[in-house]
Amino acid sequence: MMEERTVEMNFDGLVGPTHGYAGLSYGNPAAMRHEGSMSNPREALRQGLDKMKLCADLGIPQGVLPPRERPYLPVLRRLGFQGSDEDILRQAAAQDPVLLAASASASSMWAANAATVSPSADTDDGRVHFTPANLTTQFHRSLETVSTAEALRLIFPSPEYFVHHPPLPSGPHFSDEGAANHTRLCPSIHEPGLEIFVYGKKAFHSSDALPKKYPARQTMEASNAVARLHGLHADRVLFLKQNPDAVDAGVFHNDVIAVGHENVFLVHEQAFAEGKEAVAKIKRAFEGLAQAPPHVIEIPRERISLETAVETYLFNSQLLTLPDRSLCLLAPKECAEHPAAAHILEELPELGTPIRRIVYVDVRQSMKNGGGPACLRLRVVLRDQERRAVHANIVYSAKLHQRLLKWGDAHYRDRLHPRDLADPALLRESRTALDELTDILELGPFYDFQREPMQSGNGPA
């Protein structure tokens, strides 16, 4: 009888046709800095697909997550804009262009925020658990929640292997940002792991120090709720608080300042409010699971400041297990171009950890909005039988890569300015592209416009 294999699949969010720079994410320095600049959706899609191909070529199983319907006119109708699709775009552009930009955001490309996922090795019932993030702190991101939940149910359909929880209640007390504030460490990928939830504030009756400049997005209450829903064992869960100074430096999610995988944890010394005690807690908790301690690589502020870590997204790299069981760190090209970041990464393979290789990737279109390589993917640990239950047409292959490249070249613009969001032609182009994508991925009528009568005669039937 063959031994069952367990792998970590990376599900990358496909960049949508309305990818742009509207500066919607307060507390995200890159997004705010590039507000109003020209984007290139076609290049952004290609960069995302190239990253997927690079990972697949390294031996990492890949899947794709569909973009959302944007501009999303149903929300504009709910907010009082009336008439045909063209009327609504025109009214929103004239009366509230920021709201129009929010309805058109392609932010679902950053799939690390899609959900929190616990593998079957960690859960009481031995199934993979998903909780879609409610993303309540950012209006444009909160629009993703319902369709994200639906996409996850389509991609992971079997109740025998998968449990889909509804998003947590909306509102400030249970603000949940998904896997961007969640890390799993384990002795090896198939064994029970330590799930680390990182929060920025306590919502009820808290006197804890809070950031002074930017909002703390994740609440402790949300993290606790997800851990309970997933049936995690109390001795294999940690709840750690972000350093408020890090949040004010632009660390809006923990994956901007720390990355963990299997028995390796790379972290900036200023990531957590408790400082070195937080790292000590991680080591103690991990040693309860394994014979050997984890490889914790703590980078001091003297080597790289919080501001430079945010600028280069050094810690928003991906740690990947290669077929020979060594680890590869996939970092943004911006790190190679910054002396301090490059020097740190060049040293990693010499530290005696499983990290043996550094690979750089160009995701500049995403980076200009504050999303590095790790932001673009949702990690899902799957046993063989669970992997076979995944919707087959979203699994990455060389054939799918070529189909998606051809699809993007046919439907995506190579220049997009925020003022173009009011163009009815962009709405038609986006709907035509997404309509074709559902055929490619065999998702059925996933989008609202495919299920509802059209408000004008200018979209696909």
C-alpha cells in the first residue's frame, strides 16, 4: 500500500481586469504612495502567472482563484445609484469617485486575505476547515467576502474532506483579515502543527497600547473565534499581538513582517508587542510538538529597519518546500535591489536552516499596491485524497497557463488610470473576460451578471 502524501498547495489570486492604483488602503504605504498612477492590468496578470509558473517549475502544486466581478454595480445600486449600468457608472464618477474606485478594486488578487485555513492534521474532526475573512476594516475588501466564500465552496466541494464556515459577524469587534495574520509551523507538513494567530487589538474592554497612526485591523476576538470554529487544540495554538510601532510603520498585516513554514520562522525583532518573549513562546509551543526546536531567524532592527522591511517586503516572501525537502525563499525583486535586504537574504542559506535557495520574482504591479509574493497566494495543506477532491480545472498546468495568457492578452488593457473606471467599455470588457474565464475554469455561472437580467444591452448575454 502506497504511503499517503501531504503537500501544501498555493492558490494564487488571478489579477482582475480593473487592477489599478486608487490608494484605497489606509495604512498601506505603497498603496497610498502610488494613488492615482497608471496601472497595467495585462502586465499584472502576466506577472502573477509567471510567479505561478516559477513555483510550479520548482515542484510546488499550484491552483488559481478567480477574480471578482468589478466594477461591482450591485453595491452601487444598494447605495442609491439608479438606472442603467452606464447611468450608475456616470453618477458614481460624478458624485463619489472614491466609491466607484472601491467598487472596481481588483484587491481579491491578494489571496492571503481570502480566508484562514486549518489542515486536517490540526482539526478535531480531521477535515480541512475554511473561514473566509470578513475584511471589515476596508470597504473595498469587504465586498469580496460573499464571493470568496462561494469560490471556496466551488473549489473545495466535498463535505467529506472540507468544512466551510461563514465569515465572522461584520463590524469592528470581529474584524478578520484571513491568513495574512496566520502562520502554521510544524515538524513536517503531514504532522499536527502550531497555528499562530496574530492580532492588532482587543475589541472588548481593552487598555492595551494601540497604533497611533494607522488602524490595527485584526482583533483578538476574531482570531479566537476562528480557532474555536476550526476545532484546534488549545496546546497547539498561539495568540500574539502585533507591535503597535510596526503597524504605524506600515505593517498592516503580520505577513509583512514575518513568514513561517514547516520548522522555519523568519521574523523581524520588532514584529510583536512582547518582543523576544513572543519568540520564546513560539519556541516553547513548537517543542511540545517536535523533538527538535524550530529554526527561528530573528532579524534585528540594526540590520534592517521596519520602514525598509515594509519598502522591500523582505518578509512577504514565500517559503516553499522543494522536492528534495529543502526550502526555497521566493522574494520580490525589490529585495535584490536594496543592499540591506539583499545581504540578509544572501546569508540565509549559510545559517544551517533548511533554507538552501533564494529566488527573486518580479511582481512589481502588485508591489506598487503593497502586495508581495506571499500576499498573492492562499496556502492549503492537503493530503492526497483531499487534493483529489479539489475542483480539477483550477489546478495549475502548462496548458492552463497558456490559456490564461492568451485570455488576458485578448481582454486586459495595458494602461488603466483611475478615471477609466467610469468607462462603460471597461465594464463590458471585464464582464466578457470573466464570462470566458468561467468556461475555462468550469465554474458555472459564478458571477452576479451571469445569473441576473442585464440592466443594459451592452454586456454579454
